[in-house]
Amino acid sequence: MLQLTRPIIVFDLETTGTDISKDRIVEIGMVKLFPEGHTEKRRHLVNPQRPIPHEVSLIHGITDEMVKNEPPFPHFALDLLNFLLDCDLAGFNAAHFDLPMLVEEFLRAGIDPQLEKARMVDVQRIYHQMEPRNLGAAYKFYCDKTLEDAHSAMADTEATLEVLQAQLQRYPALKTDVNSLADMTGKSNRIDFAGRFVLGKSGKAEFNFGKHKGKLVTDVLKAEPGYFSWMMQGDFALDTKRKLKQMQESNLVV
């Protein structure tokens, strides 16, 4: 069984698309698992305040009509942050997409959620290291069930929790505490959630895109100061801009 020293929240998002800086959340599903074994669930439909593309609605089944009378994210952001407080996190591909998207929504609402402090267990990475497939196949393989309502945030969230518990039973070599699982699945060389900056082999911050990919951030900012302004005014995630500003202001080498 999963060993917990504090609650862990398994979560999944449905969105208007996959661009973290442009797209918005339309549904949030969360299951909080407590060390004592009981769970607390919450689900929000979210008005993204922009049209949901038809091709995206065909995937997750959420339409403009369904969310037009729902509150936008800032309406319940503080309440959601309180729900997340002092918890670890888990999800399926959440380290790559859901967590960066969630952080971006908080920042757009003027709130720094400080989720960098939470331990992150990515169930997909355990799965891909052990049995490379997708969530539906994982659910069938580990739980011998067919995933109904795939791409529904709550259905995916509950399936992910079941898969995680089944993985711990199937693989005795897996340590069952969150720290070990997060070390196995959640570690990344990313500095910002979107992965525009990474820790290079030197242990220093490097660009991870564009013409300066692989170059030290400090070197580029010194040689081409206008690049900082271009990024700060450009269509980059707020978290990316925040991290860039921190490095520019402190000449930080991380």
C-alpha cells in the first residue's frame, strides 16, 4: 500500500488545448488521499472565458454550453489552493502538462501557489518505465477494468489512483513512500514548468529552445540584453517569465 506521511492529491485537468500559455482549464478532478486511508473528492467545471475548439470538445466531451454558467478559475482559486496546501501531488502525465497548466492558471489569477514545494508522483512515468502504454491500457493491465468515460477528469483521476495502488502491489521492488516515488518519476532538469529553461550538465541554467538552446542563460542575457525584453513581452508562460526575471535580477546560476 502507498505509504503517506501527509495527504497526496491525485488530479487531472481537461483544457481548451495543450498550449500552457494560451489555453485554459475547463474541468478539474481531484482525489485527496489521507494517510489514514480515507479520501476527499472535488470536481470543478470551469468557464475558460474563451471558446472551446470543437475538435477538443470531441475528445473530453465538454462544450461551451456546459461551462457558460460556471465560474472562471479565479473565482475559486483561493479555495482550491487551501485544498492543495501541505499535500503531495500525483497524476498521469501531470508533471509534463497538468501541473504546469494548473500553476499557470494560479499565476493568471495573481496567486503564486508555490507548488514547486510539493512532491510530484507521475503515475505515467512509473507505467512507462514498467509497461509502456497509455492510461486506458494501464487501467486494463493493472486493474483488469475497462476505462469508461476516458477524458473525463474525474474518471481519469480515479483510474489513475487505482493504477498507482495496483502498481505498488504488482512491483515489490517499488518503494511505497511518496519521496521515493517522486524521486523515481517526478525529477526533472526543468527550471520552469514549461521547460524553457533547464539545468545543463554544468549545473547551470540553460535555454532549452530557439536559437540559444544549450547556451547559459547568464551568458545570453549579458551578450544580448534585448532577449530578456523580447521574452518578457512575448507569448511565454507567466511562470517562465517569472523564472527569467528572477535569474535576470539576481544573475542567478542554478
